[in-house]
Amino acid sequence: MTFERLEEIKKLLNEYNYQYYVLDNPSVSDQEYDRLMQELQRIEMAHPEWVTDDSPTQRVGGQVLDSFTKVTHKRMMLSLGNIFNEDELREFDERIRDIFPNVEYICELKIDGLSVSLVYKDGKLDYGATRGDGEIGENITHNVKTIKSIPLTIPYQEEFEVRGEIYMPKKSFYQLNEQRKLAGEPLLANPRNAAAGSVRQLDSSIAAKRGLDAFLYHVPMALDMGIQTHEDALNYIKNIGFKVNPNIRKCQNVNEVWQYILEMTDKRSSLPYEIDGIVIKMNDLNQQERLGYTAKVPKWSIAYKFPAEEVITKLDDIIFTIGRTGQITPNAVLEPVRVAGSTVQRATLHNEDNVKHKDIRVGDYVVVRKAGDVIPEVVRSLKERRNGSEKPFVMIDTCPYCGSKLVRKDNEAAYYCLNKDCDSKKIEKIIHFASRDAMNIEGLGEKIIEQFYNLGFVKCIEDIYSLADHKQEIMDIEGFGQKSMDNLIQAIENSKQNSMEKLLFGLGIRGIGAKMADNLSKEFKSMDALMNASTAKLLSIRDVGDTIVQSINRFRSDSESQALLEHLKEIGLNMNYLKDTSLLQESIFKDKTVCVTGTLELMTRKEIKEYLARLGANVTGSVSKKTDYLICGRDAGSKLTKAQQYGVTILSETQFKEEVGL
């Protein structure tokens, strides 16, 4: 048993893995593969010091995490804009051909799975991360390693990132549900949910048993590597060991793109994996770069979404829900039915006018679909199947939660509860504030917020930041231990450092969605500047119209809203836009991991963290081997000791200020 034999077996097994899982062309029998794996395991057991992360034995799982760590993507992982028909496809093509008349496209299947970023350093897999909110994802390396089609090593020594989709093949999904059925466990709704749940297992041995796979489709740094087209980038990653979907076609015009869409729509049900559309990308990477991005999506790519699947079921009841603005929405209670891969029991009816126009009644058989394959909605009733027992729809006139009289506003179809003290409205506002696209307070989901509200711990947004005062009371509740409570308190504290656009969106000002919040924050840079902006200045900003201005004016003239903002400022929430890139050009902290410790004298900890964020740094609360800089005040303690052990660059507060020119 020599080290040379170990390396020889590793090389053979990695090659056999590639042939079997990527090329779908095995070159050895299962028995031969198993014999080599067993020999490798024996050698590694005898010489544990020879075990490396890229060994085929490390794919079986077994690593168990306490929780997922966060990963800041070096380049945003953006979602795609959607189109739903041929006319919208041709409009997309016309917008591009106005600038690039000779454009050619690459068409790919839109795999219905979970987006992943894989980063390699020195030829070895460094980490895998989910997309998260596009800026920050979760480290899922321990589960990525269990997917045998993802190489643990590649023949490229510089830092390398490739992106793609982790998915569960239909065969694996059916096998998993059969196992769960026999075990008396709830069945999983669809392969996408099954894949997402598998990837987010803390125990990698569970993910290893789920039969996950991955297609890779994007190289963010392709141009920097001298690659000029998306087609060449796909061929490159295929040649160095990544699995690329075979159903890719280069199209010279929009007619060829539409023909591809029609062909793949017909083949959709026969594929061994789920797809939910077609992705169309400009092939020329320089043209992609010149066309650029909107706030959330690339301008050079679009996703054609398949028409929503329609099914028939019975409408048993109509109930009413309330949103954070007080808007009352009628919702259909349905006999459970599977739509586009998941079971649906509720569907939106939008508003009174919509229900009456479609003549939808309790007891009707109705057609249900998922709008954009996401939100269930009732399309129409089947009047020909009525038997006379159906009940016509009647809009309520009082709030179902507080009993206040509802008001229908001019030029709107919706009714509103105007009672500021309505419990349901308050809960919805708190839920919105803590949600992922807003303050992103992990551990403070809808059910937890409703529970805390009913127990009196969180009656308003301000109460979130004093939850630590109720720590012992909350820990007495079943399901809340020391660790979960500590994690929640830390997540709440971390949210104070969010950039201004997160807070602005979280405040729930009517008409200000995530994109508008980002635009306003980018323009005004601080909450004070926005709150003091003139109407003329607001109207001068792109996409800001009278409706948005009226909403902002209502917010800043409302004494309760201003008191909330002032309170949040006093308890330390950041009120500034932290994505200013003007400071990034020469900063040594750009894309570096930085920790701050000790007692600071020249700046507050909050100020130094905000400044580091503007410099493009990833600010963490602990020191590890991946930490690049530790900034120390007095009485630094164990973090300083650990930084010295790991060889982390250590700067005093004075040295930091000199470095950044403060």
C-alpha cells in the first residue's frame, strides 16, 4: 500500500466517475469500480494522513453541520426576466437587434432545480454556494461534494467560478417518494422542492442518498480568460470535466429560437428531468458586456416560461386575507389538486370585480393554473357543470380580523381596512419587514412572528430589536433552545448593518418594491436625504411618478412612521446606502474577509463596519483561516491570538485609518 498506488486509484476512480456521471458512457463494470473503491478505503484507513478533500471516498457524505454559513458572491447571481409568448420573444429580439443587428443566440433548457455557484482554487473545489438573494448565499459544499457529476478537481490552477443548477432526476424523485411512502413519511411535492430540501440538509449523508445531479451553464469570468462566446465557454467547461446539458442550440435569428422552443415544448414530458422553460442568451460575450444589466436582470438574456398547466377542481369556499397595506383579498379554498408539480389548496381571486366578472361561486368546478408557474389562480368557472347548489359571491363589508368598516378607494378594485390597530395588518407589516428581500432576519419567519405577536413579545417592528429582553421567556416555549435563540438574536443584530435599500423596502411604503428601493437609495445615499427630498427632485428620478411621490409624502408626514424611523436610527440601524462603488477602485479590502475586534477609540464599531462594507469587504464576526485582515482595538483577546496563529494580516485602528485615508 503505497502513496503512489493511492494516487493511481484516485485518478482511475475520478476518470470512471466522469465517464459514468458526465458522459453517460461507463467504461468499467460496477464490480471493478467497487473493488477499486474498497482498496482506496483500505489504504486511507491505514494512512488517514493521506486523505484529501478531492478523494472519491469523500463523496459518500457524513459531514454534519450545526448551521449553514453565509457566502458573499464576488459577482451578483441575478435572476432572469420572463417572457410567455412569441410576441414577447420577438420584442426581446427587436430590442437587441436595434443595437446588435447581427446577433446570434444560444438556447438552453431551463432546468427546474436550485442555482449553485462552484468556486475552485488551485484546481480543487473550494466551496459551493446557493444563490440566496443574489448577493449572499449559503455554503453547501458538504452536500455539493456528494454529487458525483461535479468534479472535485479541475485542470485549471487559478481561481475559477462556474454556475449551474442542481436538480433531482425524475427517477431519483420517484424512488425517494416510494421510500418515504413505505416509511410513512409525507411525500415530496415535486423534484425541484426535493432537490432544494436535499441540498439544505445539514447532514451530507442524507444528500448523498438522494441521487442529485447538476448541469453547469455559466462562467462569469469567461471574458477575463480570453473566451469570446458563450458557446466556447460551455465547450470549455465540458472539456475540463463539468456536465453540460446536451440540448443546446445556436440560433442565427428569432425564427430559429421559436422553432427550438416549440420542439423542446413537445419533448418536455419525455425528458428525464423537469424543465420550466427555455433560456435565450446572446452568444457574443463582449456584446453581453456592452448591453449590461438592469437592477435585477441581465439585458442580454431572457427566460421563456412554458404556459401554465391548467387543471379542474372544486371550489369549496371563499375566504378573505389581509395584506400589510390593509388590502382585503378574496381567496378560493379548493379541493386539493396537483398543478405544475405541486399540490394546491388555495388560489387567489384577486378582487371583487374579478370574481364577479368571472361569475365564480362557492361550489363551482373551476379551472386553476399557476401564474408564471408560481402563484395559483382561478382562471374561470365551469358554468355548464352547475347543479343549482352553488352560492353567488358576496363581498364582505367589514374587516374579518378587527371588524372595522372596509373602504373601496377611488379608481381601485380593492377594499381596505383602514384601522391602524388591526392585529392582522400589524402582523403582516412585521412579516414584511423581516422577510428575505427586506431585512432578511433569518429565524423570524411568518409562523414565529405570529406566535411572538400573540404572546406579546413583538407587537410592532420596533419590538424586534428588543426581543433579547424576552430571551428566557421565549426559551421556555417548546422548540426554542439556547442555540436557536442565540442565532435569532445574532440575526437581528446583524440586520442593523443592512444597506439602506433593505430598510427602505422593509418599511412597506406603498409602491416601493425592492427595485424602486434600490434606485432611491442609490440616488439619495441616506434616509435623511430621501426624507428631505423635494417633490421635484423625486419626480426627476427614473420610474418615479406621482403615485410613488404621494406614498413617500404620506410616509414622511405620518408621525408614527417618522417615530419608527427615528427609533430605528437611535438603536443603531444603518440609514445609508452601502453599495457605493466609488471607493472600491484602489482598496486593499475589496473582496477580502475582514474581522473587527477590541475596544475602538477613533471610530465606533458600527462606523468601521459600514465603511468596510462600502470598500467591498466581507465583514465577519469571527476569525478563521479564510480571514484576510483583523482590525484591532484595545483588549483584542482570543480573536487576535487566533489571527496570529493563522497568519492573518493585523492592523491597528490607526493603521486602518491611514490605509483608507481617513
